[in-house]
Amino acid sequence: MEVIRIENLCKRFGRLEVLKGINLSVEQGEIVSIIGPSGSGKSTLLRCMNHLEIADSGSIVVDGTHIARAHETTGRAVYLPNKEILSVCSRLGMVFQNFNLFPHKSVLENIIEAPMTVKGMKREEACVIARDLLRKVGLSQKETAYPFELSGGQKQRVAIARALAMEPEIMLFDEPTSALDPELIGEVLQVIKQLASEHMTMVIVTHEMNFAREISDRVLFMDQGVVLAEGSPEDIFVNPKHSRIQTFLNIVAKTGESGGLADSSGSGFTDGATAGEAGQLGMPDGKAGGRTLLKYGRSGEKTDARGKGGAE
């Protein structure tokens, strides 16, 4: 079942045309990664899906509802009233590059704020959900901590828990590891892998090429505001048909990427999460929903669930 459909979407910032007629569909349970050079429009596309940016023209359908419909004659995007859009977009959870946590609130308070304010949930119920989610992301011991007391990886895991507290049907990730030190990337990617094992529908903008190749059902390559190619991870990473994609991948390979470094235990956690908490995010036999989910060692080499190295 199609849960997101975008047709001929265009967006300008002044004279700069950022999105040039984008078409995209996402099926329920599908994981779609969007890759490409910086400035290609990836994050803007994601923000248009969640009504954080207003498209100039085209249409956006979320879970069967047109939040924006192209005008019959002008093509300009005509939006639903804000109240209706907010109702639809509440089904979307979003995780940002820079966490966007409330600095004056504890971890627990950050997570319960939206369910209580937006959904009218009682504090007791919201706290139960928040604590369950903190266990899920390996941060049970941090509920009374404040953002300034957390590492970048811990902040991003709190941000993921906060988004999940609204019980979204679709998760949007806008470069969730770009603000992290290389050694902290693995713990965030591990949480996303756990969501993949639960068949959460996800659209992920990322510069982590190995991760995108590993987790995605489908990959889009964007450049200069257009989708230059889309296909399976093999189509994009192994057999790219467009020279621009090959050039991009060659540059990434030369500059290197973290791929999500594991700590010395191989758990992918480096910020004091206990072995038990890290285990909650493990993937028995390296399988999740038919996808093979692999870990990364310090060298960035893929390893299977038993720690055995494998060729890329």
C-alpha cells in the first residue's frame, strides 16, 4: 500500500530552484534512502513531506490524503487548512541533523512533551511510553539527564525516542548522523536498524553509503534538484548506469566514511550503554524482515552477526 506519493514537486528559495519536478512514492514498510551531494535538495524534499517547507507546485499525498494538490491550471501547490495538515502529519515522525532537544528539559520531559501537548495524553501514560522507548534506544539510565550532559549519539537516540513517542506510521530521518563524531555513529544506526526489523516505513536522507546500501529497499540519487536515478541498492551502488553517480561514489570512497564504528565490544554503543541495553537493539542471526543487517568494525569493514569479516 502506498503511504507517500509526490508528483512534480517544485520548490524555490528566491531565484534558486531547489526541487525541480520531483516524483516519489513510498510503500508501507519500505525503507527508502536518499543520497547525493550536499545542496542537491534532499533535506528540502524531506521537509516538504512533513510540511516544514511549503512547495511552490506539485502534489503531496500522505496516507491517502492530499495535503497539497496541484492547481488544475497553474500547477501551484494548494494546501489543506493547517489543522487538517497537522492531523495528517502527526502520522510522520521526523529526526533532524542537530537533535533539536529542549535544553531546559530533562530527557524524559523532552519525550513526553509532544504526546501530552499534541495528543492530550496524561503524564502517567506518557511516562510509561517514554521509559519503554528509552529502554529501546539503550538509555534507560539517562531519563533525568539534561541534553548538555549527553554525548551527540545519546542526544540523537533521545531525538529518535521523542519522535517514536507520537506513535508515527512513517519515520523521516534527515542526515541523522551528520552532526556526530565517527565513533558515535554506530549507535544511532543500530537504533534505525531495529526500526527496520520492526518493518517501520522510513525515508532516510544520509551520507552513510554503506548503511544506505545495507538497509534500504530502494535508493534515490539526487543531484541539482532532480532524482537522477532510483533503484535497488545494487542498481545504485554496484551497477550505477549514470556517470554522475559513479563519480560521486568514487569521491566518497576516496574521502572515506565512518559507516558506523563499533566500540571494542562490537555492540555499536560507545556512550556507557550497558551490554543488556545494547542487546535490546541486537539483530539475532543478523536478519531483520528479510534484510541482512550487518555490523561494522573499526576499519569500516562489514562483519556478520558473529563478527566474521566480509568483502564489500
